Amino acid sequence: MDHRVTPGHPDVFIGSTDDGHTFVILNRPIRDADRLLTDAAFLPREHHGRRLYLLPPGIAQDVHERAGVAMYGLLAHTHDLVDLSWTTRWSPDQPAGGPDLHFQVRDGTVAVTASTTAARLLLEQHGFVPTADGASYRTRDGLDERQLLSAVTAAEAHAYTHGLSARVHLGIPTPADIPASTRRRSAPAGPRTTPSAPRRTR
């Protein structure tokens, strides 16, 4: 059974594959989305009976700018947007070295490593709990997929407001491995998450 994240809840889901593609999935029709995304050089593709949009690996600054243009255009039509892409994170003052926070989404769980005290405190503030060996953090038990994504999104956005870098791996090696969307349920929706603007404008 495939337990990878299936980004089928928000209206718009932006993510990255391990091989550096940026992808956008629309879970409902959005006016002008096709034009906004193709104008930003995203390539439409049929996948598992639905359309997704791909931006091939490229220069970080270029990918950042193209994704930012598309994202802000989509935000004119919906705020139910989750952006967990690592390929689009670029800033002229980005520090060298690895990220302060590294999220790994896999098998219905989220594991996080933190390289600084500030990053560890931030995770604890968002309800992440240390593992038994103290080497990493995880989400608390009993969260469904939408709650897991909301926890990651909130912690990642908060990190950027404090100047901490973060990287999210969704466990999707290539575009061919992007899983099919689950149907939207009628259960109460989690918090609607709008990406943090400073990540795109710094």
C-alpha cells in the first residue's frame, strides 16, 4: 500500500520531487490557472487522470521567481494553497550549508532534524516531540494527512519569519512517482494555509 503523501486536500499543492522538479497540483478548477502556470514556464501534463504542472530543474533563482509569479496569481483565486517545495526556496542572503530544519514526509509520518537550538525550540512550540534517541523530532500521534501537512506548513512558515532555513522532502523521487490524489472528504477542514510572503520577496 502506498503511504506517501497524497496532496489531494488543498485547492493548490506545490511540491518538489527528489530529482529537482517543481510540481503544482490543482484539486479543483481554478480560473486562469492554466495560463498563469504556463506563462511561468510550467509544463502541463496528464498524470493519473488529472492535470499537473511541472517546472524542470533549473537555476534556483529562476525557479524561485517563476514559481512566485504563478503562486501570487493563483492566490488571487484561492487562499487554500499549500507550498512545500524546496526547489523554489532561494534568497540572495541565504546562508551556506544545510538547512536549519529538514522535514522528511514518509509512510504517514513526519521526521524532522534541527541543526540549531532555535530550530529545536520552534519545533517544540509547534507540538513536535523529540524521538527516543533525541536525534530528531516527529509529529504527535493520531494526526491525519491534512493535519500532518498543516503542522509542517505552519512550522516551516514560522521558521522563515525567524530567518531559519527549512527543506521539506515529500518522498517522491521523480514526477512519475507523484501519487494519485485522494478524493476530498466532507470531514471538517484543517486550517487554510497561505504561504509566507517573505520567502518569495527577500
